[in-house]
Amino acid sequence: MEMPAITRQMIGFHKAVFDNTFYGVTVLQDYTQNMMEGYMRQFPWVTDVQKKPFDEAVDIIKKTREEYKKAVDQGFARLEEMIDSSDN
């Protein structure tokens, strides 16, 4: 097997591992968010003013998570482009 093919397989493996891990972390974060929202709904003394920092933090986490995923996907795409250009 030639080197570019082996490198493509390695990149594919690492991308699959990242995607699966990222999905697992996303599910865990979303589940935690839903649990916390459920707790806050059950406590009548938690006002909207007190919920606002939590909601803002969740929004920041989601935005950052998507930006991170986008950056990593772009990195994998660049790696594949480098392998393709060196193969020619």
C-alpha cells in the first residue's frame, strides 16, 4: 500500500473518532442542559433573572461547540487537500 493511501486511511480514522466523540459530548451537554432546565422549572424561587446567566452560558457553549466543530472539519479538509495535491 502506498503512503498517500495509508495517510488517507489514518485521517479518515481520526475524523471518525473525532466525529463520534464530538457527538457523544454534544449529547451529554444537551442532556445536562435539559436536566438543569427541568430542575429550574421545579423550583419556584428561581426567577427569570436568575435563569438568564444559565441561558447565556448555554448559548455560548453551543456557539463555541459549533465553531470548534467547523474549525476541526476545515482542518481535516485541508489535510485531505494536502494529501491529494502531494499525490499528483
